[in-house]
Amino acid sequence: MFIPIGDTNIRLRKPYITYSIIIINTVIFIYQLTIPQEFIIDWFYSFGLVPSQLFSYNFLLKIHTIFTSLFIHGGFAHIAGNLLYLWIFGDNIEGTLGHSKFIIFYLSCGIFASLVQSIINPVSDVPIIGASGAISGILGAYLIKYPRARVKVLIFLIFFIEIISIPAVYVLGFWFFIQLTNGLGSLSFQQEGGVAWFAHISGFLMGIFLLLLFDPYERKRIWKEMNRYH
């Protein structure tokens, strides 16, 4: 098991949007903790994206949940993991794209990821919540833009604990492999609740697409790399 705890990339600019997203998610989660237990399910159904409602005749009444679902989380581990990855990788992608494009990038990845997860199981009554799809997009963009950047990871092997530095291509490539294998495995049975694997997968791929769309230099670099093999 490993947990990323930092990277060696120098920030190109102050990541105001990344900071703001972290603060907004934290404030909403703190408010969520004040909601009485008997009302918490209503909270998730009011602001989480429920696939069966999205594909119903009155979907316009729930259209706001495509956006609001990105900012609520199911528990401390859920939000802590998401914000840790956002803190480590988000600043460099914001620096690459600029503040305005980063907002569009983040929301687009999150919304696209939620919609794909909904399409995978359109009759599900379980709310899709969390920033995982949006942050997966950041990971996809980071993999393409900074494959050689060193990521500091905390390694757990039984009684062995060590901090080592690994190229991002291996850390994020392995992360995507785990999402892909679990996602494909989940197709063999109808899973209600749990991890939205296809939100992670589709968010990751959307992040790569949008990086290439927004970053002409990176688009040209990838094109040259592809032509080298023809």
C-alpha cells in the first residue's frame, strides 16, 4: 500500500482556485457534520446525483445535483483522500492551465465522470457524491504533463514504513490500473454503493483530453511523439 504525500514540481503560479476548492469542500463537510443523523440521508439525496432520478421524466428538478454532488462527501476518509490528491497535484495543473481554464477543467471532469457513472448503472437509487471524478481528471492531466516529476509516497509493507520518491508516470499509471481493473471487475455484478470506479476512469480520461485541448504546446509534443513511431 502507498499514499502520495507530495511532489517535487515547482508551482508556476499561486493556486488560488485549488485552495478555494479545498476550502469550499471543507466548509461544506463541516456543515454536514452538524446535520442530525436522521436527516443525513435526505441531505445526500437532495444534493447527490441519483442516476435513476437523472434519467426520469422529471430530471430537471434534480439537474442541480450534477454540480452539487461534486462538493459533498460520504465521510472523513472520503474527503481527506480527495483533498490530499487535490493538494498535491492540483496546483501544477492550475499553473499549467491558468485559473479560469482550471475552473472549467475541474467542473467538466467532475460532471462528465458523474454522468458516465450514471450511464453505467442508470437504475441505481444510490447517490453519486464526491470530488473523485474531478480530481481523477487532474491526475490524468498530471500524468501527461509531468510524467517524470517525482512524487513522494509513503509505503506501508506490514511493519515496514518508508518515504520514497517515484516518477509520476508509475504512481499515477498504477493508480489508473487499479481503477480500471476494479471497474471492469464490477461489471460482473450489480454493485449498489461503494466506489464509483467508472467515475474515476472517465474523469481521468477526460482530464487527459482537456489538457490536450487547452494546452497547445502539450498537444504538439504528443503529436510529435506519436509521429516518431510511424
